[in-house]
Amino acid sequence: MTTLKAKLQDDLNAAIKERDELRSSTLRLTLAAITKEEVAGKTKRELSDDEVQKVIAKEAKKRREAADAFAQGGRAESAEREKAEGVILDAYLPKQLSDEELEQIVAAAVAEATGAGHEGPRAMGAVMKIVNPKVAGQAEGGRVAAVVKKLLAG
């Protein structure tokens, strides 16, 4: 079974052969971030696929934020490149939940939390505890929190 890191490495080699500059630089930076994470602790270790996925998600989020910043700064070309890099990275992540799917999961969690006696703004933590494991890797924390707040406000 190929690890996610090995797949990234294989895809990088293919991108280099195909002279795909965008793809190869994106994968190179991501592999560097993974290696950095592997040597971050006291002992060098191999990251699990889940941990590699977290690094990729973090990198993809950085690209989206940079794209927004470039777009607001009037640097459309840089924004497009960051967006394109984000799309490449998204291909290695679990499919993101649609807004409707996320709302359904959160609504069920809100019902569960209020059923357990948690109400109003204080229920936020309880609802997040229920929702987070269910949406892990499929929706960003900020997006989840926004939906939870919206549904708790009723």
C-alpha cells in the first residue's frame, strides 16, 4: 500500500518529467512542509497518512488565504496562482462537505446537545465536540463554527 507521502513524491517526479512547473513547485513545497513536520519533534519520525493530510490541509488553507490577500491587494495574477496551487492540494484531501451536508450534521448535533441540556451560546463547545469528529478533514473549523453559531442563534 502506497502512503500519501509516497504518492506526493511520485506525482512530483511525474510533474517534473512533464515540466509542469505549477504542480512540481506546489508538491515540492508541500513535501518540504511534511519533512519539516517530521523533524519538528525531538526524534525524526514518519508521519501517518492522517498527519500528512493535516499538513496538506494546512498548506491548502494557506493558499486560499494568500489568494484572498493577493486579490484584495489587486494582484490578480498572484491570486490566481495561489488558487491553482490550492486546487492541486485539494485533490489529495477528502471531498469537502457541501453547505447543506454540513448544516444537516450541525443541526443533528445541536439537537443532541440541547437534548443533553446545553442551550444558547454556551452550547457552542458541546456542539463542536459532537460535530468535529464527524466532519474531520471535510470542513474547515471556521466554516463549522460559523454554521454552529448560525443554527444556535436559531
